[in-house]
Amino acid sequence: MKIAIVGAAGRMGRMLVKMAKESKDLEVAAEIDVAEGFAREWPMDTEAVIDFSFHSAVPPSIAKAAEQGIPYVIGTTGLSPEEQTAVDAAARRIPVVQSGNYSLGVNLLLNLVKIAAKTLGPEYDVEVVEMHHKHKKDAPSGTALMLAKSAADGRGVAFDDVAVYGRKGMVGERPQGEIAIHALRGGSVVGDHTVMFAGDVERVEITHKAQSREAFAAGALRAAQWAAGRKPGIYTMRDVLGL
């Protein structure tokens, strides 16, 4: 399969290029980035696109893929509502795999969090804490949002009704049912995520720590191959893994 990698100059982009070139089943048709020395577009015989660029770059790129009928894998996070609308429009024409995290471990974690939230109930306070390297531009991470939404799904509540992003000042006592998300940044941390269920007599913590970007890159490459021949629509990494 011939794939184009958008955001090829970034940390994830470089890892994707490296792993794709090492694969017997994949060929890098184009390494695309705004940085000097990189391509600006992919050739017509490209069979899938993987995008780990910047949120504002996604709409024009995915629109082009939709025009050409090419499956699209999105790892870029921090999309605005308008940018997400562009993704949704493209997904009516092509298969789109969109996930805040492509690792097997994190996608398993999503299921575990949903089960824990349902089992423990609102008596256990949910706090999601994530930490990434100092160069990450968006916060909270897409993975943290996915985890918090899984907790809300487990409780059967609307995420937007219970979500809180950090705290500052005299916020008062913590109300029952709140799901809070906190973002830490520093150093070269690849990605740490912890979901805490804090009860009055015990605390349950579910944690995932990424040791290498290879976990994310391998999943994204797998998603590109999986998307080939699928019907138009938005899929998640859990669809790819059959979870």
C-alpha cells in the first residue's frame, strides 16, 4: 500500500516514515510538511493518507483526499468545531479513522475505564490526569478527553454536562458526578494518562504510560491498511482492533 504522511517533519511523522519504510507491506508515497525539504502534496497513486500535522491543516488536506476517494487516518488532535465539521463532511465520501490515540494499550484502557465508571458509580469521584512533553501544543490531550468521555459513557451521562477542565480559585466543594481533566507539560514525556476513581475509603487508579511513539505509529499504520475498502464513515481505533 502506498501511503502519504502529512506532518512528516514532526515527532510522530518521523516515526511513521521510519516504520513504514521498514514494513514489507507499505510504501511511503510522499512525506508532506510545511517545513523546508518536504513535499506539499501526494501523488495520484496514493492509496491512504495518515495525518499527524496541525489542527488547522486538516480540513484542506482531508477535503483533497475526499475528492480523490482516498482513506484518511487522523491522529491530529485539538480540532475546532468547524474543523471537525470538515472531517465529518469528508467522512460522508471516504472512510476516516479518527482517534486521539492509536496504541493498543490505550484503547484497551478506554474499555476498562467505562467498566470501572459503571461499576463504581457516582460515589467515586473521577479525575483524569495527563502529562506530555513540553512541545505539545494542545491541552488537554485527545486521549484524556477520550478517557473522560468513556467514564461519562459508563455512567450514562452527557460528558459536556459534567466535564471540568482544571481548577483555580475558590471553586467550592467538589460536586458529585463531576469528571475533571488536568493537563501537565514538561520534559520529554511521550504520554502518561491516569484515571482516578476516588471513593471515601479507597481509590482505584488506572494508568497507561507510553514508552515510545512506536506504539502510536504502529497503530496508525495498521489503521490505514484496515481502512482500505471500507465504506465511508468515521471509525475509531477500537473499530480497527475489534474492541
